[in-house]
Amino acid sequence: MNTLPHVQSLKDIRDVLNVLPALSQNALQQAQAREPQLTKPEGSLGRLEEVAHWMAAWQGSYPPRVKSVHCNVYAGNHGVVARGVSAYPAEVTTQMVQNFINGGAAVNQLCATFDVDLQVHEMALDQPTADFSQGPAMSDADCAEAFFYGMTTVKDHTDLLCLGEMGIGNTTSAAAVAHGLFGGSAETWVGRGTGVNDDTLGKKIAIVGESVLVNKDAMTDGLEVLRCLGGRELAAMAGAVVAARLKRIPVLLDGYVCTSAVAALEVTCPGALDHCLVAHNSVEPGHQLICEKIGKKALFDLDMRLGEGSGAVLAVGLVRSAVACHNNMATFADAGVTTKGA
């Protein structure tokens, strides 16, 4: 699908969520039929088998492909940073974007290692969102604009999409979104982000709790939570996930900020993230909990918390391995190997 619906409001987004395409049963069945024929004990490759089947099912064709892989990193600034919730000032967002462009960030090295095309998208860095501890971070129109921008950045003919972000203060936003979506205590969702000290952590917890209370009446569904407590880069990642679904592109989600942002889609429309896998468990304490809430199990856990799509790109190697084994292993018949019980 090359033509995307134009969305100008959260209502438009809700309308799109109601008509998301399902997986291809035919492609899935072909993958499942080949698996027992491969020269290995049944189930011996564990989740690698599931990943290969997932790729085929959501690409809607068989065999699965994993040649054209893209990583989209979205950068945004948050008004709440003025309240001292981060170890770094807001201008670091712009500086890090330049570092991405210059090829100096971790994600640049990972993309080079795994042959992934990196695109960095600046989201009005000179115009931070409103301080969501005082009211909504974005208007309906502003949130929809960022969401639609994210949709437009997903390229046709992509086999696999990795999502990432950069934005000083966005772990505060992610924690607030998670708290708004799933309740509990603010402390449950708030971690140290870029490495804040105990005093700043306490302030961050208080502000997240305060922000959810201030916006409570407006947060009538997941998209409203994203509007009130998110940021432009969070909305853009959610938009990219929807566009990927419409274009039949499987998605690898990065860590806490990314997962929190797109969880708003799942809360609004259960099943909206079925074409997504969570790449890794972030050290941020709320990440594993939010994965449980949306029914996702991360592919690996390496104590990472960098963001910028690093975990998602690292998982590309795993996906490529899964697809290579599924597509290229010999069958018992091909290899002349006796099957179990023969």
C-alpha cells in the first residue's frame, strides 16, 4: 500500500486504527508447514522459529525477506525539561542529532554493522512541547501533525523497520504516558533516564504523578494520553507503526520511550501492535512492566538504556539469522536425513 490516509486529528487516527490489515494466514501457514521439514529437532531453534513465521505473516508473502532494513530515529524537545527532570539541558538533543548526522553515535556503528539504513528526523527542536505538568503537551492538531509526519517517513518496499528516538526529557514523558495508560504509582514507572541523582529522581517522580492528575479529565483513551503527556517524537513513532502496518512492514521496537509511545495505540485499539516485536528489555524499571501490559516479550536483555534505536538495530542480526535458517536450511528430504520415528 503506497497511498497513506491523511490524518489531521485524533479522530482520523482512530478511524485508521479501526481498519488495520490483519496478518496473512496463507504466508503464516506456508512458514509453519516448512518448519517441521527442516533438519533439526522440532522447536529446537526456539523463538527464532517464531520470528521467521512472524516476518512472513506480516510481510504478507512467502518466503520472508530481510534485505531492505531501515532505522528511523525521531528527535523532539519537551517543555517539562525546564522543571529540572534531566541530567542534561535541552540543547543536547540538537547536539546529538548532529552527532547522528556525523556518524558518531552508537546507532551509527550498529547500523553500519548490520547494513541498516539510518534516517534521523528532527521534530521542531526549536519549539518544545508545552510543559505537560501544567496541561496537555500538544493540541489535537499538533499531535496529529507529528503522528502523520511519522507515517510519511516509512519507506515503501521496506522489509523490516527499526524505531528509535532522541530527546532530553523523554523518559519523563514516557513514564508519564505509561502511568496515564496503565495507572499504578508514578514511582513504578520512573527511572533514572540519562542518569539523574536521587534528588532529581524524586522530583521526576513527583512531576510525573502531578502531570497525570493535571491531565486526567482529558485522557479519555490512549491517543489522548499520548497527546497530553507525550512529545512530537513519541507521536511520530506511533505514526510510523501505523504506516508500517498499512504497508505490511514488520517493526522492531526499541526501549522504554519507544514502547511507551506505541502502547498508546494498543490501549486505543487492541491488536494494533501485533506486527511489532520489542527488541530488548531496557534497564528503565517500567519497561518490562509495560511489555507485560501489552503482551510482549523482549527478544533479549543486555542491560541497555541508550535509546536512539540501538536495541532495535542490534536485534536485526537476530531477525536475519532467523530468516536465514528458515529459508536456507536443508529439509530432511533434501539432505537424505532420516526423520524422527522413521
